[in-house]
Amino acid sequence: MTEPAAKAATEAKTEGTGAVLHHGVATPIGLLVLAERRGRIIALDWAKREIASGRAAPTPLLDAAAAQIGAYFAKTRRAFDLPLDPQGSAFQKSAWARLCQIPWGETLTYGEMAAAVGGSARAIGTVMGANPIPIIIPCHRVVAAAGRLGGYSGGRGPATKLHLLRHEGALLL
């Protein structure tokens, strides 16, 4: 794909506390949908349906996020620099903040994450599965002990996690 950050579509809807804007981004792992509210990225998910085009213009933040995702897949960006607002408990937010400190091409085990933020390896697995902004908050960089891959709730599951880790050169299975 020569333009992995090509804009697929944009959609706006209202959700209780303000407008939530959605923007589709074509990537090698499928169409990703970014969501923004009040100037912060609140979600990234895999598109489960086509997004109606022409309903709202992308915002500067959604454009920047799409460009950074494109650069990530082009291997010209290794970290994201976007305002984020993932919704979750204090424990979840602590774990997600720690995830953002794991560099490109490196991994931690669920046990190492648990030691860093508290809780058990199983609790960390649950938190990873609840991550509302995967890839940008790189939960794919947390793996099971003894070199096992572990689970992944985004895209095509563990196959997507393996793709992301190989893309970063972190796992060569």
C-alpha cells in the first residue's frame, strides 16, 4: 500500500457528553477507525462496516492521527505523539500509561507489567483486552511468559498481534 494512511471516510455522531468524530484509516491490517472527542483520541478500532463518507470533515487531530498511523506502518514513526483520553479505571489508566513507555521493537511479559503497575498477570491481560486505543497504546507489546504470544482482542486476534510485533521486529516466529 503506497498510502497506508489514506483517508477512507469520516463520520460524526453525538454521544451524550459531546460530538464524537470518527475517521477511517486504511492500513495493512485493515481499516482502522479513530474516534475523537474534545480534542483527544478516545478510541481506535477495526471497522466492522463501511463508514458513510461526507458527513463531517476530518479534524486536524484526526488528520494528525491518521498521518502518524501511516508513518508507523511505513516504519518512519516509532512512537505516537497525540493527546489521548482512554476511558477506564485508575488501574487501567496506570497500565496503559506504562504501555506507552515500552519502546518500538521491545516487549514485556504480562508478569513484568504486573510487577510494574501492581496486580496479577491475569489482571494485566484483562486490562490489555480493554484497551480502547490499541496500536497507539501498544498493548500488542505485552506477551506471555516463555516466549508465547498471548492473546489480542483487536483485528484478527493473535494473528494481528503477531503481525504488529513482526512489523516492529520484536518477534520473529
